[in-house]
Amino acid sequence: MSKPKHPGFIRYIDGKTQQEVRRMDVSQVPEALQYAQGPKGWVPVVKVIALEEGNQRTLREYGPEDELLRSTVQARP
């Protein structure tokens, strides 16, 4: 299945303040992070919310219709 056209940028949001901390052109983001596989195929990632709590960070990636596409938890050693 082919990937749809990406809207062109990804917004990065601080999960505590809900403020945009960065906006990146999709050409500056690795291809593996530009899209997520959903139940109906590939969906462009347009927003990433990062929330840090203690020694872990949770990244939530959203599509154009504000649908949650994937969530990743990273732990600091």
C-alpha cells in the first residue's frame, strides 16, 4: 500500500506545557518517523507530544485528524 502525501511538517509539543517547542519540515525527519502504520494503512505523523516524568519519557505521535498513531516509552538507565 502506498503512503499518502505528507502535509509537510511535524509539530513537537511539550507534554507538560502543551506548547509547541519545534516545528520541523518533514524532509528533515527520518522517513521511519514521518509515517505510522494504522489499521487502514500508512498515516502521516503531524504532531509528537513528549512527556517526561522521572526517568522516563513518553512520546505520543498523532495523525492529521488528531488520531493517536503510536506511543513509545523511553527509560533512562
